Amino acid sequence: MDLLNKIKNNKAKIGVIGLGYVGLPLVIEFCRAGFAVTGFDLDQRKVELLKKGKSYIKHIPASQITLHATHFTPTTDFSHLPDMDCIIICVPTPLNKNREPDMSYVFSTGRAIAQHLRKGQLVVLESTTYPGTTDEDLKRILEEKGLKAGRDFYLAFSPEREDPNNKDFSTSTIPKVVGGYSAQCLRAATALYDRVVTKTVPVSSPKVAEAAKLLENIYRSVNIALVNEMKMLFDKMDIDIWEVIEAAKTKPFGFQAFYPGPGLGGHCIPIDPFYLTWKAREFDFSTRFIELAGEINTGMPYYVVQKTIDALNEKGKSMNRARVLILGVAYKKDVDDQRESPSMRIMQLLKEKGARVEYSDPLVPVCRGHRHYPDIDMRSRKLTPAELKKADIVLLLTDHSAYDYQFIARHAACIIDTRNAFHRAGIHDRKILKA
């Protein structure tokens, strides 16, 4: 196979479609391995920044872009697709307002590839999706011009497993699951990823690879829902869930710690379970367990808002016109990624109840442009004694390392801590409430 020889000798031209939190790290790994990489994205701003050697993702320094500039060409021009030997799709798969899969990005990308598809190319989908997307839906789109998967071109699915800012694992050190439409498709895709990751894990089909990614994240969703529900119960019983978890962690077998929070965020856990529950309807099957976990997790922002209302009432204040300072709008600690952040939902709920909401996040200077929250358009406030003192209540939603928790505790009148951050910092004060 000519493609295998090109991959083996680093002569294959790699095209990565979607230069976000999944696509850009993949670009860097292929460049590092010595491949010529073209990055495709519809966002002209991203492309221009990359051409200037700049990064728009916090945990990817600009030096990584400039270091590999000779191997990397960012563009918005999809007419270069025929020049690619391997095309990897890394576009978003969000939910629509009805919490159903929005496949528009994948399918429109598939149609763009189909317009330029030639014999001998490998197409790999990495976007998380429901089983059957690759070898049913995407295959049908790619074959519209007459070429056949497994005969004229190669088709595979390999789920992304990015965890932004993870200090222990990176794109190259996380094992890569790969499922091909045919044996030859699997062989080509495995050969490609073998060049940039420490271990590939071939499976029998794209459906198995798609299902494996869903299982990984549903496992986390269900366990987080369990601990969130226990947190709400233990709160009524005057039991500290964080202390309970620390005690349970001492068991050396049969227990893995999961932690409660203000809701789920990021590009995987809040979304992936709903892809499977949606697909299950096609088979007249109700995923009750998964859906219950989803209900609990999506309800957590309401719980946090109610705790805020209760705390204000204790101070003799109403939520209407109350000053609420949010600490952290990124979906998790020490990243600038706001996708699906529970902070957005909480901010919206607070605003609907008449609160005057501000936020401070050292990694997110501007909070705007969110698909489901178009009315949120704010700038981060600098944390000063005056800013903290004027807030009726401070709500910690993301426990960034950059926060000076002693400083915050010293100047804030009332704090709701959804991450146990102040306790971990050794601060014990009656004005700090856990939620």
C-alpha cells in the first residue's frame, strides 16, 4: 500500500480539520514527528494568529507553534484537501437546545471532504459521537461522489482523549483507540497513529471505538452524579462530603474517588451521555441509569443558586439587587476553557433572579460568545480588597491555583465554596460555606 510507505517514511501529508483543543495538539505531535501538516479551520482569527506564531490556548505555548512553523501551514482554504494523504476531523459535536446531538459540524466537514476526496486517502474522525456515525453517516456522505470506503479510500474512527492542562498525560502518551471500516482501513489508521503516540489500541470496528469513548465519559458522569447526590443528602445531615471522600479513599481497593462540584463542564462529560441516550431511542431502549445521572448533574447549578439564596437570607439580604462575585468561569482548574462551564448557567440563573453579577478569572479576561448564553458579555474584574468587600457574597466555582485564598477570605464578607478550596488551603472560617 503506497499510503503505508508514505506514513512509514514521514512522507504522508497530514490535514487536520478543526484547530481547537483537540486538533491543535494533534498538529503539534505530527509536526514533532517530522510530517508536513496543514491545519484547516473556518475561523480566520485562529489561522492568522497561528501564522504569526501565536497560540490562543493557554496550555499550548506560542513556542510550540513557532518551533514547528516549517512543518505547519494553517489555512481556511479547503481546496488544499486533495493534497493531503491523511485527513483527521477534529470538529465540535455539541448538543442543541433540546439536548440532542448537533452533527452539523461533522456532516458539513464530511461534505467538504467529499468534494475533494481522491483515491488512496485516509479519513479519520476523532470527534466524540454516537456509534454508527463513521461507518454509516459519514461513510454515506464521503461516498456521494462515487468512491467507496475500504476500496478507494480508507475510513476510521479514533476518539480524542484530550485532557487540557493534564500534567501527567499528553496527546502522545495517552493510548489511542482505533477502529477501521475494514481491515485495510484499520491497518492504515493504526500505522498513522503509531507514528505519534506511544500505544495504539486497535478494535474491531468504528462502532466499538465510538462506544468506548462514550463509556469512558459516561462512567465519569455516573460516578460524579453519585457523589453530587450524596453531597446534597449529607448537607442535610450535617456531614461534610469532602471528609467522607477522604476517609473512603484510604481503602486500597474497590474504591475510586470522584468529587462533587457546581455542575459538569468541558467538551465531554456534560455532552457524551446524551449522544448515547439519543441513539438508544432508535433501538427502542431507555437508558434510565444514564439519564438519571444527567438529571442530577445538570441540576447542580440550581442547587448552588439555592445555597446562595439561603446564605443571603441568613444575612437579611434578598437575591434581587444583591452583588454576587463569581470566582472562576473556566470549566475546571487552571485552564482557560469555558466550554459547557457550569459557571455560565449559574451566572444566568443569578441574573434572572435580579442579582448584579461580576466575575474574576485570571485565565479568562473576557467572557462572551457562548452559544447558549448570548446575553453574557462581561470582563474579568481585578481582585482587590474593595472589589471583594463590595460583594454581598463571593461564589467560588473554579479553584484556580492563581487565587490567593487567604487574601480572598480576609476581605470577603461571605463565601460559598463549591470546590473545598479554602479548606484545602487550611482556611477555616464560619463565613465560608460549602456547596
